[in-house]
Amino acid sequence: MKEKDIKTIWQVPKYLSYVQPSLTNEIVDEAEKKIGYKLPKQYLELLEIQNGGYIRFTLKDTIHREIYGIGPYYPSITDFEWLREFDDLSFDVMGLFPFDGDGHWNICLDYRNNKTEPEITYIDTELNYEKLIASTFEEYLNLLEIEIENEFVIETNSKIEIMIKQISEIAKIDFEEPDYWAHGYPEYRSSFKDGWIWISPNIAPKGFIREDDNRYFELKSQMEATALRYPEIPESSLLISVSEENVRDELFSILKTSGIKIRALKEFI
């Protein structure tokens, strides 16, 4: 992973409930004392940018989307005691510290073979399975990929409401009311032929939290600032994805014929 990717590894908007308070030396010292090992330098560098949360990247053939921070809230790298309850696995769990997963599967800092530089290991507690991913945290970072195969960019200076109306008229479709709940920014959905279309803005709240989350009143003020979901493309751009490839080709042909500019996101990243 390049240096510029490290600086933009965290997903925008950040889901505020999963972000811990800003990292301090005291927080790191307390965490290392609890787990009994020194945490990787590159891991701590990421947490200095943002103390945990969802990331824009993933590991190939996995659903990895998150790196835990360090702190008092769920999820935290210091919350590992539950794993010690598994006493019927064929592998030793002592020395494993999950930083993503749901308990059935997890990606862990693995100190079992190296007490100073942990390996990165994938475990599945249901299938009684473990797999080495990387020999160091730095090597793990270099394996991360950004998944943008089905993401396309509408190049425009128009507001999203205007573009939604224009696309509706061109393609003769109707969009549902925008959904803000899932990500904190408006996502417009419509059906076209046998597929689904989603359109959303590149500019979004820097962070979001839902009203029914426990820390809503504490954190809601952090939704006021804005940031770019993809800093690689212009602020005014819109993101469009389509569920079916054949439907996408037909829709994009209609839109491009009407003067709407659409390019694959991978051309920018």
C-alpha cells in the first residue's frame, strides 16, 4: 500500500460509533499492558490518523472491511477475552487478538510465533480453521485492495437532485426517496429493466451516527463537517452502480447518448 493510500485508508463517512477517542501514549501503554505485547508500529500509525473504524480497502476473497481501534467502546483490539472461551479448537488462541470479524471469523494480530512482530492470521471458529495472511502488519497492508469494480463516476457540476431528475426523464424511471440511514449521505435507488441502480454523492458528512445509537447526542455534532468519499475524483462528481452488467451497459448507453459523462472509478484510482 502506497503512502497516499495509508492517509486515505479510512472510509468516509466514518461511522462514529466505531471510532474510539483520539489515540494517546497513555491509551497505547494501557492496551499493550493488557494484551502483553507491543503493538505494530504501522498499526499505531493508522490509529493516529483515526482510532479505528471501517476502511475503503479489503483483502481479496474476504469480507474484511474494518480495523479496530483502541479504547473503551466496541469494537476495540483490547476486547479479546471472549476468544479464550474456545477450548475445542485444533489451534491455540492464546496470542491471537482480533482486529476485524464477527466471532465466527476474525482477522487477528498473531503473536504465537513472534512475540515482537505479530503475524496476521485469519481464523474461523465454526470451521475450526486458521490461515496465515501475512508475516507482518506492513505486509498485510500491502495486500489490501480497493474494491471499485462496479463503481462508476458521473462527471457533473450539477447538484445530485438535478441529475436524478434528468436521469429519471432520460431513462424513464422513478427513483425512491433517498436513503440516509445506511451511510449518512443520500443514496437514490431505482429499478431499470431487471436490475437496480444506485446513485450517491462524492461529498458526504465526515462522520455519521444514527439517532438510535447509544452515543448519538455525544457525537452528532461531528456530522456537520464534510469530506470526500473518494478524494481521487472531483467534489461535484456522483457515484453510480448497477446490479446487472447487461442492464448497466444498456443504461449507460442511453445516458451517454444524452450527453451524460460516465467513467469507471478505476480510471481515477
